Amino acid sequence: MNTRAGRLARDISERFQLGQPPIDVEYLVSQLGVDQVTEADLIEDGRMVRSGDRTNIIVRAGLSRERRRFTIAHELCHVLLADTSSELVATRHIIGSDEEERFCEDFAAALLLPWAWVRSVAYNRPQTLHSLRVVSGRSNTSLASACVRLNEVAGWQRSLLHWRHDGSTWRFRWAAGLPSGFEKRIRSAPQTAPLLDASDDGGDMMIRLVIMVGGQQRDVPAQISVRRGSALALTQLRE
Ligand SMILES: [Zn+2]
């Protein structure tokens, strides 16, 4: 997490009196001088386009509401960074587009899931799927974003894994909140699909989940929720 991105998000939130989540990103769009938010078939989630004195944000058609909000917040950060007249971004040390991308991701997370708010909601709550749904539901952010942010600011050490049933078997789709070194190393093990099948529609339950981490099979305690072709597992991969 970039602390300057967090500070910028806090400054913006105070200046425009955004208050507590859910943060009104559409309001911020108008306050920051963006003319239009439109949808298009993009490969990436969003894009900021300036032509003449017009600034538009384009978001990929078909995004979930939560992902759309995060994308707009991310693009608003590009708008702020591109505005050389703004005194809000006092120092611009950003070099290279990769660094700017990470900065804008951090800004969006800090804006939609403010540090103090996340900590107050997480206070005394167990590290469970239910708590994750509370944070994500109250902030209109995705479960994935909420998990990453809880790890960052509330002392969680949880990873969220997602599978979708494609009609024949469970396909691993994504993981969020992975410890460093685990990125792109999670896969299903042969026992994963039967385990998910056995937990279908049982509400939130604790199981020993079997997955592949790198080339190695591991079984980890996980709280899982399986229903309607979607499976979520909240687990701790590093002891
Ligand atoms: Zn970007």
C-alpha cells in the first residue's frame, strides 16, 4: 500500500466531504470535472480519455456494480495525477505507467475503504466470510477488494479463493489477498471439486480445503460458502 495514495484519498475525501462508506463516486466524478462516464467493450476495466478540454472515463461494459465503482475511483486518480494545476497532488514522483497503475489501485482502495472506517467495522469481528460480506456490503465494494483492504489495515491474514462451476466441474477463477510469493500459484487439486460438491448449499462452513500451491498439494482450514455454481473459500495460506 502506497502511503501517498492513501493520503491523497484522505485529502480528497475531506475536501469533498465524502463522509463514510458507501462513498459516492459519481458525485466525485462531477466534482473533479469529469464530463462523462460511458461504457464500452474494453479489454481493460477502465480508461481515462482527455481530448481538448473534455475528460471522459470509459468503463468496460458488463462490470459488476462494485467493480465499476472501483474502476471509476481508479480512473479518477489518473484524472487527479494528470491535472497539473491541482494543488491536491503536491508532489508527483510517479515515474512509469506500472507505478502509476499501482498508485491508482491503492488510491481507489483507500478512497472506497477508508483506513479508520475499515478498522472500526473490523474491530472485534472474527475473520470470517460474514465479516467480509459486512465490510463489502456496507462499502459497495467487492469481496475481493474488502479482503485485500482488511489484510492491509485491520491485521487480517486471509486469502479469498473463488471457483465457478462450468456445468461439468469446478473451475478455479481468482484469488485475492494472497501473501506475497503466492500469486498465480494456486490451482485446484484432484480433491478440490468433490470437496466443493459436498459442501454445496450448506451455508458457511469450516472444512479442510485441499488445493495445489505451486506444485504441492496442501490442505488448509478454510471457511467456505458454496451455492448456485459459485464457491468462495476464506483461508490463511501462511501460518
Ligand atoms: Zn489505470
